[in-house]
Amino acid sequence: MKRPQKYVGVNNEVNGGMTPIAKIIRDAWVFGLLEESETCEGWNAAGIDSLLDKVNLEWDKYGCLASQLPAELFEKHKRIHDKAIVEAKAVGWSGESETDDEP
């Protein structure tokens, strides 16, 4: 299967947006790297990869743990990701696909 040339956008993702790319975008919102209205629809792979690098640099500051975020960022992370989970569950996502390979 050929990889799409352009990203579909966080609002058009499979699994209600519970994909690695969508999670990167939501983290970019948390860190203020993107406006929350930016869905990245139409972005190419290089743009997504560049965003991943920026998001990873931000996470590195906090040991890659949400619990280590300053209060303001922690609350923003919780709001953004909790909303995404509720919306994904509403369209049938259960999270099982993320643990299918666990014993």
C-alpha cells in the first residue's frame, strides 16, 4: 500500500485520532508549537517529522512525563488529551489496538 503524500489532518484520522501523528499534533498544541486550530491537514511527511523533533525537544525538558510538566502545561495536556479520548471513544476507539502486543 502506497503511503499518502499529504497528511489527512488530526480531525480526519482513523481511530478517532488516536494515532502517533495525531498525538504529536496534540502535544504540539500543549507546548504552544501550534495553535489548537491547526490540524496539519495537507502537511507533507517532512513537516510532520520536523514537528516531531520540536515536540520531542519539549518533552525532553520534562523527562517525557506529563507528571513533570509545570501546572499550567499539565492542565492543558489533560484538557487536550482527555477531550481527544472522549471523542475517540464516541466513534468506537477502545485503546485495545495499542495493547494488542502485550502479553
